[in-house]
Amino acid sequence: MKPSDFLKLTITLISICLLPATGLAEDTNIIFKHDRTGVADEVNKMKDFDFELQERERDRMKEWNVEDSADALKVGDVYFEKGETEDAIIFYGIAIKIDPANTEAHAKYIDARNMEKENTPSHYHQAMEYWRKGMKDKAVDELILEIKENPDNEEARIKLNEIESR
């Protein structure tokens, strides 16, 4: 092999090694593609909703000194026994977030949600679903519909005032 061939081979090997290995690793950058304006704002609003929900959950956990999934499950049970299924659902959900393998929390969460659905008017139930997801405006709209259909629903009025005051 001539020295010039060896030099060409060496340069070729070095340049191959320096090229980025595009197919070897995953790209961790997320690119949002959209056809309309305002999508980035919607993404930011969802992040704000998520942060607000997490903040609410942390405050509730501090209130009750919840440190693990079992503690959250016990608090959920206290609310459930008092008939406050809405708060029970929140704490069962916290128990699941802390320990996704907690099958008892999953079962109680499902039972409480089914009980709430059976025992509450549809608009009120939907409002509570929106509220738990951090969708304040939609929760308010559903509560207003509930009050229009059932003007005597004092629980809906109280919840509407509570949500609007936050």
C-alpha cells in the first residue's frame, strides 16, 4: 500500500467516525407541528392546568399529612365513608399516582366514580370530571346547565361558587 492510499484511507475512516450517528440514538427534542396559530398557547395552557392540579394535590396531601399511597387511600376511605365521593376520588387518584401498582386504590377509585355517576345528575357529574382535570371554564358551564335544569340543586350552587371563587 502506498503512503498516499494509506492517508486517504485514514482520512476516510476519521471522517466516517466524526459523522453524527443519526440512526443510532433517539432524538429527545420534541417538535410541535401545526397548521393553525395558537397551538403553542394551547400546549402552555395544558402545562399550566397540569401544574395547577399538581399544586392542588400537594396542598391536599400536606393538609392530611399524606406521605405514601396507603395514607392517601386511608384519607380517601374517610371521605368515602362520610359520603363525600368527590374528595374520595381525588385521594384515591393520589394513591394511584404515588403507587400505580396499588390495586386496592384502583378498585376503590372505580367504585367511587361509578357511585358518583349513579348518584349525581349528568351535568353535575360531568362538571366534576372537568374540575378534576383542571378545566375550570367547562366545569362552570356544566354547573350552570345543571342549575338551569335543576334549580333546587343546592350542591351544584355551592360547587359553582367554590369554583368561581378560585
